[in-house]
Amino acid sequence: MENDSVKLLRECDAGVQMGVDSITDVLDDVRSDELKTCLNNCKSEHERLRDEIQAELQNYGDDGKAPNPMAKGMSKLKTGMHMAVDKSDASIADLMTDGCNMGIKSLSRYLNQYAAADNRSKALAGKLISIEEQLCADMRGYL
């Protein structure tokens, strides 16, 4: 049980860091005050959840997991190319929606893969999925 819990928490740790980094990457280009507030609020939620995940990992004596360098690099490349062509809020919302959908898909896969994880680890993964789903829904008005 502990092994699956740690593995799930590590994936959540990497995912929440990707979320924070992705939001940070676009914040300076946001034009709408409402969108900027939405993204800042979501970033804060991610950071609070990251603290919870890291505390839980520490309970297991684990340091967590950084995002996959290839995935992080590809995300930065996609964001850079997308923003070079179109720096509109719609473009930012599109990027955020894609990122949320990838995160939701990955986390759902990990929840299934690490089915023996404890309830607390599953709840943290579910909370991250919920945050991503809400951000995705919030972005629809800007697409």
C-alpha cells in the first residue's frame, strides 16, 4: 500500500509543479484583469496543494518528484511557439485548457495504476484533478 501511495504522490507532486510553472509562464502576457485573477487564484491553489502533497511525501520519507524534463521542455516549447504567434487571452486560455486536459488524463491514469494507494493520497490526487477541471471550465469564457 505504501509503495502505491508514494508513487501516486510523486506523480501528483510533478503534476502540481507543472501546473504552477505553466501558469507562471503565461501570466505576464495576460491582458484581462479577470483572467489574470483567475490564473493567480489557481496558481495559489496549486501551491497550497503542493505543500499538502509534499508534507504527505515527507510522512513517507520521500522527497517527491520533479516534472519529467522532456515533458517540461515540450511544454515550454509549445507555450513559446504559441505565444510567439498569438499573445491573446484566447491563446492563453487554449494553452491552459490543453495543459489541464493532459494533467487530468495523466492523473486519472495514475489513480487507476496505483489503486492500492491510501485514501489520503487518492484524495490529494482527486483534489488536483478537481482544480484542473475547474480551471479548464473557467477558461471556456476566454476561448
